[in-house]
Amino acid sequence: MSKKIVLKAGEATVYTPGKDVTAAMPELVIGAVDGPVGTAFASMMAQSKGHTAMFAIRDLNQMVRPATIMVPKVTLKDAFTIELFGGVVQAATADAVLDCVIENIIPRDQVTDLCIVSLVWIDPGVVKEGPALDKADMYRNNYEATKLAIRRALNDEPGIDELIRNRHTIKHCMWEESWDK
């Protein structure tokens, strides 16, 4: 049996240039069901207006293992974004988790002992796209970002040496002033 995974955290951003609203930015924790991640997982089963948690399922009666709960990072205010959360993003997340098991990124011998809490991004701007939204692109981005976030979590990436090395060469992409600090 693989070493017990207590709590590992990971994140990733995957986007398609020119299609900002289909970007994916999952932030997740993976860990033992009898540890802090399991406690958080169980606690997230309660409803919170606009941030309803949902299991990652591949289809009806096909919840993935490790059990994965998704929570939107923004308030879902309309049927369109709720449908994306429970459709495209849910499918991409579930497929990515299962493929991480198939590809041995997540140890198969621990799938019933682990759980994942994934915070997912749905850009509020998707509403303006409406039927023209590229759902296939949104799926791909969420699928790839979720796999990458899981891989990074389980490999403790980025490592502290990388973070220290890049401290004064990488800036936050959403805050230009961070470059001057």
C-alpha cells in the first residue's frame, strides 16, 4: 500500500488565449477521509446560497473515486452558470479525477481512503456568451487544470526552492503593482 496521504494542496490555471471566460482555475485539497480533508469534505455537504457543493460524477450513478466534492468560487446566480457547473465543469472534473487514477497519479489502492475538495471557477462573463459559449473548450480547460492541480498536489509542486528562486522574477498576473514589491 502507498504511503497515507493526509493533506496535499494543489492549484492550476489553464486557459485558451482569447477565450477568457472558459478558463479553469481549480484549487483543491486531497487527503484521507479520516483526516482534515475528510472533515472538510463532510462539512461541505451543507448548502450555502450560491455556493452549493456537488459531487463530481461522470454520469448518473457514476460518482468518481476518490469521492470528490466541487464548490464554485463565485456565487452562481442564474440557470446558465448553474447548468455549466453541474454539466461541463462537473464532467471535466470527474473525468480528470478518474484519469488520474488510471494514470497512477492517484494511488489506486487508496481511492476509497481519499477524498478531494475542489474549488472551481466559472467566470461570471459566461452569461454574455450564452449559446455561443465554447463548452468543449471549457471542458478541456477544466479537465487539464484539474489533472494538473492533482498532480501538483501529490508532488508538492511548486517546491519551496522553485518558489524562492522565482520570488523576484514572477509577478501576479492580475496585479501589475506586485512586480514592484
